[in-house]
Amino acid sequence: PGGPHNGHRPLELPMYSVSTQSTWVIPTGDGHCAVHLDGVHVADYEERIGDLFATITQRCKQTGTLEAMGVWTLRSAPEQGTRLVATQTVYHDPERVSVTVAHQRRVE
């Protein structure tokens, strides 16, 4: 009685998915690279050694509108030493923008 599970519900396991993505950074010029994710161009990377900063930008493929931008800079201050400052800006739509700033310093 109770069917094939003897009155107990079958065990329900959460569904998990696993995916693998390949990111390629392909040089396109001095200090410039195209970022490809699974073979699709998704962003552009640029670094300027003299200015001690690098940027990565992501644009809409149809309109060219800026969708996201990351900037990494090295800042030096006598009392704080050298810090890496990373700023990530995401443009969700014309009325909504997210900005994240992270300060990192080397710990010895």
C-alpha cells in the first residue's frame, strides 16, 4: 500500500547547472585588446602605462551605447602607500546607473 514509494514522497534535489565560458583577450594595437567571451566580442580593454590606469568598456552591439565601464588606477599617497582603485559603472538605462568603487592596498 502506498505505491512505489511506500507512502513517502520521492527525494527532490535542487537543480544545478554548470557552464564553462572561455574569455580571450586579443591584442588589437599598442595597449589595446578586444575581449571575446565564447568567441563573441563583448568588450574592449585599454591600458596606459604612463598614466597608470586601465579601462574596459562594454557597448551595445546595435547602437554603440555604453553599457558598462571599469577603470583601474594606481594611487600613491605618502601616508597610505600605493593603492589600486577599481571603479565599475553599469548603465542599466538612462535613469539608472550603478557605481561600485573598491580600494585595495598591498598588505605585507
